[in-house]
Amino acid sequence: MHRIELGDLSEAELIALHDAVVDRLHFLHQQKTTHALLELSIGERVVFKDNSGQTQAGIVIRRNRKTVTVHGDNGCQWNVSPQLLQKEKRAVELQSGKLVPFSRKG
């Protein structure tokens, strides 16, 4: 990796470097978001932690450009960054064939 001596750069060069770093970080974040969006499907069960640290669960009802809309089990609707979502373990196990759901007939 190249070592840049910041003390040798002019103000204009520092601003250009700053802009290049910000652009690169934005691009990398956008790549991660796009990849995470592609991993999620509408109707899939997910879990995430809300702003207060409580775990919320729900179903993906929409994939937006930067967020995913989740209809929570508690009736709330959330717009969440796809990077903060995890597929619900039980749903993943059902898809992989580890669990077989059944209903009891009364």
C-alpha cells in the first residue's frame, strides 16, 4: 500500500483526496447493500434489531432501492437496511429440509 505524506499536500490536493475517499466508500457501501438486497426475497421471514436493541421479526414485503420493507409480527411496518437483516433460523431450516412443518387436525 502506498504511503501518502499528508503534510506535503496542498489544500486543493487534500480536498481532492477527501472527495476520492468519500466516493470510494460510497461505492463500496452501495455494493454491499445491492448484494444484501439480492439475498432477500419477498415473503421471506427475517429478524433484525430495532433502534432500542429489541429483536424484531417479520416478513419482507418490498425490496426498495436502498432498504427493505418488513411487515413485523407486531403489526408495525419497518424500512430496514438489508445489511441489518438476518434470515430467520426456523425459515432457513424449513427451506433446507431440516424441519418439516405439519399441522394437527383437530
